[in-house]
Amino acid sequence: MPFASLGLAPELVRAVADEGYAHPTPIQSEAIPLALAGRDLIGSAQTGTGKTAAFVLPILQRLSDGKRGVLRALILVPTRELAEQVAASIRAYGRHTHLKGAAVYGGVGMEPQTRALKHGVDVVVATPGRLAMRISPSSRCWCSTRPIACSTWDSRRTSSAS
């Protein structure tokens, strides 16, 4: 089954092909149509199975109509590495849509992130700590007054052997 059969817009199907993917993985085949229909869902799959595309592609498609450069989606992730990974996926899959994303996380200076937000973004990928700093009463709020769709995603469970 090709990605086009999932109901994705041609721009997204083209971006997926640009990334070298021809067929969706099981998590993508099941999650993308539900997310496109506006359904809530929880998915679980092994590392490397395409979970990021499974939630990023529907978000990009749902944002493709409407005003650009206005924050309309927030993706919360636990680490800055994951924030960068998800932001890179937004850039890759959104390359033909003119949608913009930005990663907001701690451990680095705030100025580059502030600049990106001031230039207008459609999707923000943030870690909880830096998000709390960005929306605290003492900082200038960078979010619009429009509702923001929130997606939370945890990367993987860790365990240690004794």
C-alpha cells in the first residue's frame, strides 16, 4: 500500500518519497488515517518503525489549510535530541507545504529560538522545561491566542539490567 492510499496530500506524499520511503510501516498505516480523521490515538512501536512520521504527517496535513506562521500545533518531547529529531522531520516532510517548525529546548541559548518564534512558526517542538520558561509570566508570550493542538510523545522506555 503506498502512502497516497492513506489520504495524505500530494505534497506530503512527494516529501515522503524524497526521503526514500515508498510504503508506510504498520504504525503509519494504522495511525495516519485515524489522525487525519481527527481521532485521538495512542500508538506504540519499536524504535525505527516510523512513529515520528505517523504523527507529523497528519499534523502537517491538518495545518496545510489556514493562516501560515501562526502557532497551531505543539509537540512535547522529553529530550532536546528528540526535539531536534522531530523538528528535522517537520522540515523534511513539510518541505513542499511552506509550513515552518521550530525546536525549543534547554541547554542552549534562547536567542536563536526566540528569533525563530518571532518570525512565525506553525509547529513548535518543545521540551517541558523550556516550554515552561517560554510561557512564564515574566517572559514575552510567543504563542497566539488561538487554540493550540498538543501532542505528547515519549521516545522509549529505558531499563537497566542488574
